[in-house]
Amino acid sequence: NAGVTQTPKFQVLKTGQSMTLQCAQDMNHEYMSWYRQDPGMGLRLIHYSVGAGITDQGEVPNGYNVSRSTTEDFPLRLLSAAPSQTSVYFCASPAVTLSNQPQHFGDGTRLSIL
Amino acid sequence: DQQVKQNSPSLSVQEGRISILNCDYTNSMFDYFLWYKKYPAEGPTFLISISSIKDKNEDGRFTVFLNKSAKHLSLHIVPSQPGDSAVYFCAARMNSGGYQKVTFGTGTKLQVIP
């Protein structure tokens, strides 16, 4: 998916470990967001950002931290991974559909917590 | 509280026939609806959308119908092609707490049989 790059594509962690999922966009969008996709649950919003230095919580923010120091990057941090955080994570930009703009999604990070 | 529901987890259709994917919503504050298509190991990609002030939007083989009184929308694909085999997510947008929130359905896996 052009414009939104996520790394890594796959990751296995042990319970209690920390890691950062990276997301970068080159579309100069102010808005970025993180979703998780779980079987039977659709895509659920974790955190979003409306610009550099501004972030807010979505539906399922617990266990995750975010920061937005630049327009391009929006990393998602798991401080102490739990098995319940096993999921596929998608970064999207823009976070909101202003002017009826659709969201562009990255290809996802598949995360397994053992 | 699933505000956007896709009650059919899967659908199989013969190549050349019509595929109809359904979506129901409960919140009358939604003002814009979108369909996304997702292939395995990729992020969702925008397919087609419709404003709540319209009842139909067409783009090539894809048509979305909106029935506001029934809080129901559907995606028609005619004719269906094997490349259309994917998971389709319905999404609905509304203003919430100063930002536009997008809520996704759980997805319908479409298989087009050659």
C-alpha cells in the first residue's frame, strides 16, 4: 500500500517484553492511527494522532503508548506485552476521513505474544 | 456493542454472477459509509463509499446501496471475478468528541469460484 510503511511485518515476543511497532507515511498527512484486527472483531482503533505532538486514545488503548514527534512517523509501543495483545496491527493515514478522504493502510504487523 | 455488523462471515459466488455483501448499522449519527477490500498479508484498501444523503453510488463493477430507514447498506459486484476474492469490510463514519470516528464491521470473506 503506497504511502504507509510498517515495520516489522512479523514479531514474536515473550510475555513482559517491550517493543515498538514502526509506522511512517510520506503523504504529509496530519492524521495517523493504529488499529488492531482480531478474528470476529473487525478493525478496532487503538490510538490516533491529529498532528505532530498531538495524540489521543481510541477504543482499545490500554497497554499501548504512542507519540508523534514528526509528521511522518507514528510509533506504537507495547511496554509489557501480554498474550491478549496477540493480533495483527495496522497503521493508517489519515486517521479520520476528512473531506471524504479514505484511509490508506500499511500492510500490517503480525504480532504473537507467548 | 457492535455498531456496524456484517452478519455473513463468508460468501461463495460463481464467476460472472453477482456478489452481494451486506452491512447493518445501529447508530443514526453515521454520515458516511465506506467499503474496504483486504487480501491476505496486506492492509485494507479503499473500494467505494457513499454519503448518507445518497442512496446509491456506482464505480465500474461496484455499486453501494444505502437504505437509511433500514440502517442497511450493501455492496454489489457485477460481474464477480476470481480476483475479487478477498475479505470485505464495511465501515461507517461519524463525528465523535471533536473528531471523525470510523467504525469497522467484522468483515465478509468473499470467494469467487472460477
